[in-house]
Amino acid sequence: MKRRKFLELFGCSCCSFVLSSCTTTPITDRRQLKIIPESTLNRQAAQIYERVKKNSKLIYDNKDFNEIKSIGKEIEYSVSSYFNREGLSDPTRNFQWEYILIDNDKMKNAWAMPGGKIAVYTGILEVTKNTDGLAAVMGHEISHAVTKHSIERASRSVLLNIGTSIADLATGGKISQASRTAGVDVAGLLRTVGIDNPFNRKQESEADYLGLIFSSLSGFDIRESVKLWERMKEANKGKEPPEWMSTHPSSTKRIKALKNWITDITIKYPPIKQS
């Protein structure tokens, strides 16, 4: 089969497949691509999470860990209750929620894995300062899990890899040739700066927004999120890379966005009381 004919047929097949794999994110209704089964990624995430637990120094049964679990339970309840109340499918219905506190004061970080696996480092507690600050961090991370951002990133990665291969084929291998000549992965570099980083920043902003909603539904003071990021900005002073090189929005942009969202979210998403 001639190269041109192959590309036409393959391109049509890809378009049909992509269109059938499009869904929307909860609440924001942003269109997203999910071509990897959620069950597959959840299973892989659970395995990685167990390895992290095995290889990290974990803290159990102290005030901070108990607070993390308590906040997590509050947000779990509020998320499920909100979707059930609105007559919507609960995106967390297959989650196996779990929380760990990793003893590492140098890491001012927290993260979420598919299926409700959440990790918090002790270093970020110096920035959260209080319950509402910690709830802002956890609301953000839980939002990543609720919106299936990891599945979306993995799906996009598969599609972009296929697209790069097709483009290389269509140009007679010129992309590969340019990479060999330059001694760097030209396509990979352009993809990171021009596609991956901007997309990841969009996901982070979406998690900021939804994190405020879930924290508000859970009865936490979401005004503390602004103070949290002001403290984070001070802690990272001189260490933040230029935004175009980062997977996250700048602290300044995050603070501005949070301030713009708080009043509207407070009115639209009041606390859901546990029965």
C-alpha cells in the first residue's frame, strides 16, 4: 500500500476512534480523551502506591495523619453526595480511597493517583499551617483523581506518540533525521513545551477550581486557599521556573484565579451536611 493511501486510511480510523473515546470532565464539562480503561490504570496505580508505601517512611496515628484522613473522608462524602443529589453518575464509585503521610520535610508536595490513592509529604504541612489550608491541598489532589486527569494524560500520550510516528512517516523521516542531527529529541522537546506543559497547566487550574468546590461542599473555609498559595509563593521564592517550562501555573496566576473564583463558588456550592 502506498504511503499516502495508508495515511488516509489510518487517519480516518484514528479520528473515528478518538471521537468515540471523548468524554467530559465533571462539573466543568471540559471535553477530554480517555482511550485507556480506568480499571487498568487504577490497578497499575494501586501497585505503584503499594511500592511507594513500602519504600517510604510513613507516619501513622499522629495528629497530622488523623487530620488528613478526616479531611479526606469529609471530601469523599461531599463529592459522592453532590453527584447523587444532582442525579449524576458518581465518578468515585469505583474508588478505593486511601491516604498516606510520608515523612519528608524537604518535599513541599502532595499527589494523587487514579482510584483515590492520595499521598501528603510532611514538608507541605509547614505551608498549609491549618486545617483549611490542608483541605485546600487535599481538595486539589482529590480533584485530579475525580476528573481522571491521569487517564487523560496517559491517553493523550498514546495518541501523540502515534501522531508523531505518522508525521515522521509523512515527511519521509525528516523528524527523526532532525533529532539525529541536533542530538536531541526535537519532536519530544517541541511536544513538551508546546503541548504537554500547556495541557498540564490547564489540568492544574481545573484541579484548583474543582478543589475549591469540593472543599466548599465539605464545609472548609476556601478563602484560606489564597493564603496557602501566598505562603507557597514565598517558600518557592526564586525557585519557580518560567511558566512555559513548567507543568503548573505560576503562583501569581493561581492566586489571582482563586480570588476570582471564591465568591461565586461559596454561593453556588454551600456545604453539604452529613446525615
